[in-house]
Amino acid sequence: GAVVSQHPSWVICKSGTSVKIECRSLDFQATTMFWYRQFPKQSLMLMATSNEGSKATYEQGVEKDKFLINHASLTLSTLTVTSAHPEDSSFYICSGRLGNLGYEQYFGPGTRLTVT
Amino acid sequence: AQKITQTQPGMFVQEKEAVTLDCTYDTSDQSYGLFWYKQPSSGEMIFLIYQGSYDEQNATEGRYSLNFQKARKSANLVISASQLGDSAMYFCAMREGYTGNQFYFGTGTSLTVIP
């Protein structure tokens, strides 16, 4: 099956700093990648959808200036949490979709961010 | 209205028994896809099974089967012969349209398999 990796798997940072999370599709080209956020014991909430070479589409309520998404290539998307605050602490999961007609999303293992 | 509803926050099942996890969905699209994912404590989302809205037969993948009742808009997951490793969170999800990007997730069901 298609494999998606995320790096780092966990990160602790100080309030006010920025953190970059990488999402890579290892054995397929992901035309579209998705970023989700998951709070403890809650469901996944879609933050944004990114297509290679174009600007990300953010869901309502997600600050685009705070959560910068770059989809530089068909195998790499990055999420940068700028000026992180403790309320940004969460589990961030990315997923990739096979081409434009693939019906399935393949999820990365997630990144646990803790802001102190 | 919620797109995906999972009414069982927690379920227990005896090892080797079967268990059904409920999922109902809400959409006016004719074309949609239904998914089940397993999320163990490690956090990774593991794809289990897929059912397309036009698929006439219920999907099966090993010990997993999806009880698809289109008229009732339900897509329950059946796990047969439960194993201890099945203990995890289970999420039902829906994608509207064949090429739609938006996945709607339910709130999840925590399954605990008892030895």
C-alpha cells in the first residue's frame, strides 16, 4: 500500500517559536495532500487541502497566516506552525491522495506537537 | 447536521467474538464513499475497508466487513473473531462525490477487546 511519512513524530517547542512539520509520500505521487488536527479523544478535523504548486485551501476557522502550508512537490508538503502557543498543542496528521481520481487517502503516522 | 454519526463512544467485546460498530451518514449526493479507519494508541490512521455508494455488495476485507444499508444510510463495521490487537479507536468517514476532497470523520468508537 501507499506509504506516507511525517517528520518529526513529536516535537516540543517554546511559546512564540515556529515549528515545521514535513509530510512525504514515499512510494506514490500525491497530487493532493491534506492536513488534519486531532485533539485528545476527539475526531480528525480537516485544516487545509493543498495541491502541488498552488496555494492551500483552508477550512473555515483555520488561520492561514498561522498555519503555513507549502506543497512544493508531488511528494512533499510542509505545515509550519508560526508563533506557536500552548493552545496549538495537538496531534497533526497529514494524508496524501493518489492522483485526482484516487478515492482513498493514505495517512501519515502523525506529529505530536507540545508547546510549552 | 452531522455528516457522520457514531453513537457508541466505547465498546467492549470478548476475544474471539464478533462486534459491530455503528455508523450512519448524511448526504444528498448519489456518489459517495464510506471508509473505516483504525487508530491505535500510536496515533497512526490505518485504512480498513471501503464501500462505494454504487457497490451492490457489502465490502469485506479479511475479518472486517461493512454492513452497507443504503436506504437507512448506515455503514456499520463488523469485526469477526476479535483479537486483543483490535483494541483501538475506530473512525467512520465519508467522502462526497468520487473526486471530492473533503473527508468527513465521525467522533470515533473506542473498542476494547477483553481476554
